[in-house]
Amino acid sequence: MTTTYDPFIPADGTDQHRYDGRRRAEEVSWGAEPGWESNTGFADPKYPEPRYQEPQYSPQPSWQQHEPQYQSAPQYQPAPQWQAGVSETFPAVPAEDPQRARPARKAKPVIAGLVGVLVAVAGWQAYRIETMHSDNASLHSVLAAEQDRTDRLEKELAGVFDPEAVSSKVLPSVFRVRAGDFTGTAFSVGSKAKDGQSNLFTNYHVVAELYTGGGRTVSLERGTTKINATIVKVNKAKDLALLRANQDVPGLAAATVQVKAGQQVVVVGAPLGLDDTVTTGVISAYRPSDPDGPTIQFDAPINPGNSGGPVVNSGNQVVGLATAKAKDAEGIGLAIPIKTACDTFTGVC
């Protein structure tokens, strides 16, 4: 912002008065208005020659001369004569001014205060470090407890039955097997087949008519996939047959622990030719002393076409091969233990 200022004039007017007095004392007083000459230096005939009047000067102000006054030179006294035996007297030394010593005295409390602050800060830092160490120890204990709890939950969840997860693992290994005019189910097992080949289990009664007629080639079907397989071995008494396909099919693992009543299972097969069919149930009983050999009873629904299909536990392991169902009854299915099949065809599982 711009501000307009008036010319500075001292309030008392003293400076203005002094300036005007000097100015007026030096002004020249002229008489009549002077005439002018031309630039040529000659008198101009048109104008009369100017007459000049001597300026009247005002008398100069009288200034008072201030002569410096000098004092006469100091008179020096002759040096004192020293006499032997006369003690010399020295001028007294002035005492130390207490005001000058005061800042040093004030600095001591300031330094002491700073030291106290530093000590307090160091103590606070030590306290915080100790607190953090204690908190870290507590946190470590909490994390250890949570880890134990997590491990325990994982173990518990490992036994939780999840039919969807089991089915997603098992289905790629299970096929509808077509043997002449009969259909059933077969599944790949183990990992001991030669490279580019797969071993599959099914029931003998599924391939019996073809096998007794001299046929050895069956078709494995799953959706639009068709694989040719060969009947390698059969066991009529145990109702088992071993197939081999010249294609790599992921094999299912065989359970090594004996089944127990109440254990949940999934049965995968092709009932009435419908491939990729899944049913669920529980192990109703394990019957090791049946006349036809050890038998697993389960309540998952099965139908013609399920024969030879895998009965799988919650750990994606095969516990048996679905074989038959009771007539005029519901929820009574029978399976051959996987251990029987592995023992019958050694070197497969």
C-alpha cells in the first residue's frame, strides 16, 4: 500500500527559521528590472542599454567566534628520591566487582539443570527399552500360544469331511469301463506303473462275460475321453480284475489304516452308465469274517454300474471297491477292502 507523506517540517520550526535566515542574508536585492543583451555581444538598437544598479547587500550576521581555550601545560613534579629503608607504598587494587562474577554463578544452576534433564531422558529411555523387551516377551508367548492353537485346529480340520474337496481330487482318476455289453467303474491306483501306463482296479463280474469269451480289451470312458485298456489279471474268487492302460492317469493312494464304523466316505462311479457320479455316506461296519472274505459295509447309495468304483475316506485315500448292494433294502452296500486288492495283485499299490 502506498502512503502519501507531507514534506517534513520540524514541529518547533527552529531548523526552518535557521535556513530562512541564512537564505535571506545571501539574497541579492535588485533595483529596476535589468535589460538583456543579444547573444552577439553587441548592444541591440531596439532596446536601450540596461542600467545596472549595484546590489544592496545586507550586513553579514555577526558570528561569535569561539576561540578554544587551552589550559597551560601541566607542571610535572620531579621524580621522587628513593631512600633506603623506606617502604614502598603501592596503590590499592580495587576489589572484584560482584556484578561481574554473577554470570559465572548463574551458569552453574543451568549446567546442573541440563545434566538433570539428560539423566531423566536416559532413565526414560532405559525404562522404555525394558518395557519394550517385556512387551516383546509377552507377544512371543501369545504368538507361541496362537501357533499351538493353529496347529491343533489344522489337525482337527484335517479330519473334517469335505465331500467337494475329496471329489475334486478323485474324479480325474475314475472312469466308466465298458466291457462288451456291460458297464461298470474302474479307477487308477498307485504310482508303480511304467512310464506312460496306468494300473486300474475293477470287479471281475464287470468284465467276466468279455473275459470268458476271450476278449481282453475294454474301453475307459469319461466325458468325451476314451482310453483303451487291457485286462491283465483276474481273481474270480475275490471278484477282482486288474486293467492296464497305455496312457498316464493319476493314481489314487490306498489307505493303510483299517476302516472304522462311522467313518465318512465318498463313493464315485457310473451308476446306470452315468459317469462322474458322487454319493456320500459312512462306514456302517467292518466284517473281517465274512464267508467271501473281509467286507466293508457302508450306507452311501449305489446302483448297477457302481461296481468297481472307489470308496474314499476324507484323506482322499481309497478304502475299498464298491461291489454289491442288498436287494429289497436301502442303505446297505458292500465293498472289498483295498488291502485285499493290493495283496491280490502285488506290486501295483
